[in-house]
Amino acid sequence: MPSLQSTHPRPELRHYVRAYAQRRVSFADPVLIESVPAQLEQVLNFELGVLPGVRHRECEITEKAWIGGAQTSFPGHMHLWQGVESFAIFFQPTGWSELFGVPMSEISNRIYAASSVIGSCATVLWNQLGEASSFEQRVIIVDEFLLNCRNCRLVQHDMMAAASYLFAQHGIVRIPALSQRHSLSQRQFERLFHREIGVTPKTFARVARFQAALDAKLACPMRTWLEIAHSFGYCDQMHMVHDFENLGRNSPTQLIVQMGDVRPPALALAE
């Protein structure tokens, strides 16, 4: 089976980054096909070996360093061939945008070559990671790189703050109440949120709750789905199952099996 390592960033970076993860697939491992569910983290991927087979909508991933924004759906699967070696940075939903000054709406439900968004520093970082011999060394390299990026970070605006709050509350927030919190009518709030974040607040909240429920099961497999449904404000278990079928394209139990290591342990334990 592929080896997977994951950890959290330095405390100074946790406002921006949820987790780091590294996957290695040896030439003795079988080819794996993993489901990729909806997720709100902005993810920067560095491919240090054979490219995995990732198709996003009509686009096949061909870049060694690529960035994906929040994904409210991810049609298709990821093929992990022998020789794949990947290092991923799972940013907070607003983290990448804050650090690199890239509006969230520009990368939500999209994937780009990292160099086309942040320039040659993406290639420099890819080279440094490739030259490092261990996961621990790579974590140190990325920590230092991101700490330097804080000097030119974007100030979080109201809609980014609203998105961060929705995520922290696992989506269990009434949108009219959140509109009032920002002194806006619900229609104004929804329009601004969609313009700045790239998805509607209702959709963002729905994905936040879905992935919180998914991570809760990954963090504690002994918890029942019924208990998790109640903990995250679903009307009943069937309501949760309906969300899993829409956002993960499978039942809760089958999604856990079929997505493999797509959500690494450090990410599920990042609360």
C-alpha cells in the first residue's frame, strides 16, 4: 500500500494552513483509484515523481505544481500509478488567498498551474522539495517559505471573514443571521459572498458541514453515523446521506472506503 505521512504546520502558520501531507506509491503497489469529495481547503500540490491521473472537469493535470481552490464538486477520480510521490499543502479555506493575494473567487472550483498564479517561486519550491530526502525536511522548507510569505499577505476582507466563520462553525450557521452580523440584507450578503468567494454562502456552509462530518468519522471511526449526523445539525441520518451522495457521490460508508488517503490524518485532526 502507498505510504502516507501528514503533520500540522508551525503554530504561527495555523491561521493559513491546516495540514501537510506526503504520499508515496512504490513500484510494487497496485494502481489505486480514489474518489475525491467536495472540500473547502485550498490545496497546493507538488508532484515529485510520476504524475497521478487527475482529471478536473475537462482538464487533465499535467503540471508538477498545481493549486486547487475550494471544490464544491470534483467529478471523476484520482488514479495513483506506481511511482507517484506527492507533497500537498492543505490551506485554510482563505489561507492561500490571504498569503498570496489571490481572490478566492478566481480559484474556487478551478485548478491552475501554481507558477501561472504565483510565478517562479512555485518552481523554486518544487525544486527544493525534490532535493530534500525526507518528509520532515520538506515540512521545514515549506514552513520557512510560508513564513516569509506572511510579510506581503492580503488583509482579510468581510466576506473572507464570513467564509472563515462558516468553516469554523462547520456550516451550522443561519445565513440570515450571518447577513445581520455583517450589517447587510440577506440578498446583499449572498451577492457579495458569491462575488468574492466564488460560491454561494449556502453551498459553502453545506460543504463545510459535509466535510466536518466526514473528518469526524475519520478521526474517530468508532463514532456511529447517527451520532455524527446529530452532532453536525442534520435533521436525521437520511439528510446526511443525501448530502454525502451529492457532495461525495457515494454513501457515507462507501465514501470512506473509496477515497483512500485523500483526506490525511493530520487534516482530520486539525480542529
